[in-house]
Amino acid sequence: MWLLWATDSCPRRDLLLVIPVLTWFATISAVSTSEGVFGSLKISPERVSNTHLEQIQGAASIQRRKIPFPSRRSLAGNESRWNTLDGSAPLVIAHGGSSGIFPDQTIAAYATAAAFSLPTTALFCDLQLTKDAIGICRTGIDLGTSTTINSSFPTLASKYIVNGVLVQGFFSIDLAASLVLQNLTAIQSNLARSPSFDGYFPILQPSDMLTVALNTSLFWINVEYPSFFSEHKLDTSSYILSLMADMPVDFISSPDVAFLKAFKTGAPTATSKLVLKIGGLDEVEVSTNSTYSNLLMNLSTIATYASGILVPKEYIWPVNNETLYLDVETNLIADAHAAGLAVYGYNFVNDASTPTYNYSFDPVREYLQFVPSIGPHIDGFLTDFPSTASESLACFRNVAPTIRPSGAKPYVISHNGDSGNYPGCTMLAYESAVLGGASYIDCPVQITSDGIAICRESPDLLISTDVSTHSNYMNRISSIPDFQDTKGLFSINMTWAEIQTLKARMFSPASDYNIQRNQAYTEEDIITLTDFLNYAQNTSVGILIDVQNGYFLETQVGLNVIGAVLASLNASGLTNSNRVIIQSEDSAVLKLFQELGNYTLVYRVVDTNVLLTKTEASQVKALANFVTLPRGLVQVASQGYLLNKTDIVDIFHAQNISVFVSFLRNEFVTIPYDYDSDPTLELNTLLTVYGVDGVVTDFPATASYYLSNACLNPKTQATADLRYSLRPVIPGDILTNLKPAIQMPLSPPQTPLNVTKGENVLSPTLNRNPSTTLNPGEAPGMSPSPTRSATPAWLRPNIALLTAVLVIIITNHSA
């Protein structure tokens, strides 16, 4: 089911958000799959009376109050395990719910956060007041950035001085609650995120959070502009006090010192924890006329009116804006704890456009940075992705990637080594891949004009070397459609001696989205296949040799690439080693390796728009016991959302063929929205839902971390009191159940995979076993001219989550 609501012209609007009583809410870790949660949440789309709504909300409030605050908080963790102020696990604070995928502070966002985060997660509401003093949850003083008011009521725009600054926009103080609650809906306020759910969900009041909260959930009210509302005769303190009669308010934060002091004086004792939100260091706090930098120099003073501070995460771990590496940690947490203040951090997101390279684009690593094995811990994370913060604390603390031996399953296969962190196919990348836990490291074989096999991501050296800075080589740019559609400077048009003058460069596959990998490593050499094998044989990991474009090179260019591979294997003493697997997209190449030795073979499918049935799988089985499939063929997505689960892995498994999926990357723009911009959720789903046998990844340590995480085995979960289960995303749930507003493109017709591609059998009579030593410039089986120009003779064909977490009915507009 999906969102249904009715609107009418009645002046009074009652929001009905009916969620059935869920017995699993108190022990969410008992739910092993999203399907169990979704099944529990499905309800009948019937109108429910106002009386029933009040009963539901009242019962939820009473149930919550039965658990006193200290007990609920202590559920977060074992006191002996954390160096927080009170010894409990850091609090996960859902910033508007799961606002990384849904518009913030909507029923979908809050329900997702409650269902798939730690049980004590705090639901965060940015409080604003309408002109009739009704509270709503919206971020930003201008409602035009987070609601549909700009298109629905454009004439209601106005101007006000807010904290000394003239602001033009749409203000809640100009609007009656009936207009906001009946006629406006939420939109995604972060322009970098999908607008697919704009206009789907109504504006909420703080008490609406009760309808989706767990009995153990906490509630956090943030009052960003109390003085602005006060200037217009609206009292946020009075509103919160009245709200506390209907629901628990566990935390109240504000950047306004005077507001916190006044609330502390007027509020009942031992109720909410008050938190000072810290803005920019040079920003002036309105009530004291002091900068926040100065306020932080007097933490003991803050402790007289607040129990904690909410600070940008960069105030704890600064980032060097030039290198994008972390600087030295500040003493803020230690100093605040000494003053009796808890420290909560904000700005935690999975989809930051500017990376911090220490984290390898993996948000789990960022959370773990704030809970080190030695030193003080942060007391809480205000995050747009609370499920990621939850899995980090419950599953990954004290977990490290381990060196995995050859054959360890599931397979973690590097893609050009650790190419997400270092220039691909360099010794640095391979060493990091081994230390990061890859079970196989790979060499994609390219060939030089004089027949030397090298390890490079692509035959085009423009992609990942500094060849473009060598003007004397630029006249060799040419077009070879069998390699790629665009022109390039290809290795087959350069000698090994010439390539040795080049340096490797970092390739950033998400550069079209202005997301760059670390460009700091500029002095790494290009290496040969023999260099790679000499290194790999002294490790315990497996070796994958990817023979790319082999048939074309053998038959159209006349370069004996298979002979070069065999020569390198022989030189390294790895001929017929059971640690070596050979991969190719060419059936003729694999058939020849079958004849030449007892090699483990992998057939690589290159195209994502092909049809794979039992017939094609049986053809692959005749060539290899493993197949590598493009990620887009295994998990099909449309405009960033997963379609229903494919059966392609099952088809190959039925033929007893193991399936690798490629290529996995950590950059959030490469990950379907269903996974919350979290590479760990994608790994979990590929391995547990799709059932793949291995992953080919630019970030092998991320996959190794996942395979070592404590939540895979609840009996050995690292932090015993943080009971949590990684949820497998159910493909297609968002599109099927919530139906985001996207234009489904017409898919081009699929043609069956041409496994053999009409390739002739390669002759095994060529010199396939050359001498163990190749001199530079000496090719196995032939001696081409250093200036050989290759021209092809023919052209070879070429993102649950939660989704159904809720079924929402917005009804009952009665006078």
C-alpha cells in the first residue's frame, strides 16, 4: 500500500496516522528482515474517528511514561564499554527522522528512523509556531525551502528581521495552523537529494511523532528561533510546557542562551535535558551578544543552564580544507566532560559532496572516528541517516578488516587494487587491498606495443596516467572502437620503455558529480603483470588476472597477449597455481586457457542490457565455473530506485556457477537511494538477498569490514546491550509501495547474451610458453614495431529501505 489522503475545505484538520501495535517494537533486533516489519505495518485504509486518534496518542504517551528516563537511556549500552559522559552508548538522534531519503520531519521519515535504528533513537523536531500558537515540525525559518507553499500560496511571502538579518520567504507566524496542516505538504529541503517524494507527506505537529515511536524512543525538540517568535507574541517555552503534558520531551536544544535559562527556571525539575546548540565560531549569540567561540571558552558557565552542547562535528575533528584529511582532534569532548557537559555532534550525513579522505567514502568509518578505542567518546550523533549511525555503534565498533586467504568466501575481489583510496593498479593500491582484507587482488591486463603485459584499468592511458602532460605522446591519440567509443591514447601504441616514463593518476568515476577521489598520490609507477605476480605470490591472497580485449588483440592487432600472460606466470612460478584465476569476456580466450592448463576460469559479462536465461548460463558453464556480472544487471535500478529482484543469480546458481558482481563503489552517487547512501546496506543486500558469491569492489576494506561485523552473529555481537540487526533492503519496495514521483524510462529491448560472439578458436600452436625472462621490447611470439597503429577490422557489440514501513491515511477533516 502507499500514501493515501483526502483533503476538503473544512477549516479544521485532524491528522490520522494509524500504526498498529507492534509487539516487535520493544525488541526490534528480533525482526530479521524488512518484510517482517512491512507486513506488521500494513493497515486498512479506512477513516478513523478523532476519538480513536486521541485514544491511540494517549495510550502511546502513557506507555512511554511507564519507562522512566534513566532506564530508557541505559538501554543504549553497557556502561563499562563507552567513554561518554554517563557511560552509556552514544545517542542516535534522527534529524527529522530518516531525512536522507524522505523529506524531513514527515511520517515516512520518522517511521523509518524508529523502525530501523537503535531502540533508544531520539526523534528530532525543529519547532516552529503558527500565528495561532500551534507547533509544527519544520527546518528553517523560511517554509518555502521545505514545503509546497511557494507553489500553493506564492502571495503569502513576506519579509522579517530574523536575528538581525532581513529574510524574505514564507513564515509560520503569518499562517494559521489549519492552512499549514490541511494544505501544505513537505518537500526535500536538500537540493542534492531526490525530490521524488515532494508533495507526498503532510506537515506534522510534534505529538505526531508518538504514532510511530517505539516505547523506548526518545524525543528531542529543537527551538532555533525563540526570540523571533517572542518578538511576535508567540511563546515557545509555554508551548513546550503544554506539549510535555501530552508527551515526553527528553531533550530541548536551542542556540539561544536566554531561552534555555528561562526554560530551566520555569520548567518542572528533572524533566528534559537542556542542550545549547553552538553555531559558527564567529557567529554572535543573540541574547548575550557574544560569539559562540567565546561561549565555548566558558564551559562551566554553560553547565549552569544546560546539560550538554550540540556542536558541528568539525569542532571535534577538524578537516583540513586543502587536503581534505582530518586535522588533530580538539579537546572539546574532554573539556566538556570535565565540566559535566555531554557533547552531541551534528552535520552527520552519508551524502556529503565534499569527502573526508580518512573515511574512504564510508559513513560507518566516520561514526567510528568519534568513538575511538582510547579517549573520550561523543555523547550523540545528530544524523540524517540514523540507521547508519545505529549499525556503526552496534555492529562495527572494535571491528577491523583482516587479511583473508585465497578462497575465503564470500569472495572480496579488488578492482584495480584498493583503487578507491589510491591510484589503481599500483603497488600501493595492491598492498592496501591485501591489508584491507581482499581475498583476491586483480590485474586487468593491457599490452604494450612491444608485447609487455601491464596492469592498467583501461587500455586508454589518458584515464589514469599523466600521459596528457607528455606533449611528445599526444600525437598518438586515436580511435579504436573495440576499446571504447571515444578517442584515447592506448597502451598498444606505446612501448614499455615509454610507459615507464609515466606515473599513475587517481581515477574518479563520480567526477561528473564533482566528487573527486584523493589526488594526492602522484608518484606511483606503472607496473607489469610480472611485478604484480611477484608481489602477490608472497601474500596469502588469491590472484585474478583479467585478460581484457584478448581476442581483438590476438586476431586484429597481432599482439600475443595470452603468451605474455603465460610468460609472466612462468616467470613468477605461478603456472597452474590454484591461487590464480583467469578472467576474460572472450570465450575464445577462456577456451585456449582450458587447453593450455588447469586454470580456474571466470567469464565476465560486460554489457548490462542483455538477456540471460538458462541457455546462456549453460553456455557460460562450458567455459567457466564463475561468472562476473555488472552490478546493473544483478540489481536493476531506474532513476536511482531499485526495481524488483532479478533472478539472474539464481539462474547461474542452478548451473552450479558462482556469481561475482562488479563494480561496487562507496561514493553515494553510485548507490541506489534504497540503500540510504550506505555501502554497507548494499553489501548486505547483495550477499543476503541476491545471494551473490563475491563482490568486485574499489574499496575492499569496506567489504571486509562488513564480513567481520558483529551483527552477522548476534551471539558474538561486540556490544552486548546494543541489540541490532542489519536490515536487508527488499528490492522494489520503494517503487512498488510508496511510488515516488519519477518518470520511468522505456528500457531498450534486451537481446540474449552472445557468449561466444562468433569468435574463432585461437590457435594453441603459437608460442604460448615463452622463456621465463622477457627483455624490455621483446614480445612473446612477435616483434611489432614500437609505432604500431592498431585499427580494428570489426566492431564488437557491445540504487527496503523502509518503503512499506507505513501506510498512511490522512483523513477526517471535520468542522
